[in-house]
Amino acid sequence: MDKTELKNKVNSIVADVLKIDTKAIKETDSPETINKWTSLFHVLIIDKIEKEFDISFDFDELIEIESVNDIYNSLYKKLK
């Protein structure tokens, strides 16, 4: 999977969990820029990503994920 496909899939997951338009997702988006992105939705986003990509983030990785871009980067590292 190339980076564009990965980003599109992550955007789709984030949009699905938050019930927003996929086209509205930006790399810089985070709980601070999307009101619906609460701590519960953060957990649901991570859970869905782990299931979709058959990976598991460890605690240190999880605390580093604070935005859509962080999700891209962490996931890309996992899939290398």
C-alpha cells in the first residue's frame, strides 16, 4: 500500500468514526480542530485502524498520536 492509499484509508476511518465528510479531513486535524473528536472517539479511531490494518500500537506509540498526520506516520512506520 502506498502513502496515498494509506492516507485515504485513514481519512475514511476517521470520517466514519466521527461521522463527518471524508473530504473535510486534513492532515493537521486533531481533537483540537474537530469538536466531535473526543477521547472516546480517539480510542475508537485507533481501534478501527488496528483492526483494519491488523496491527497493534504499543503505549508509547499511542501517546504520540495526536493528529491525523500522527496517525499516518505511526501507521506507515508499522507497515514498513
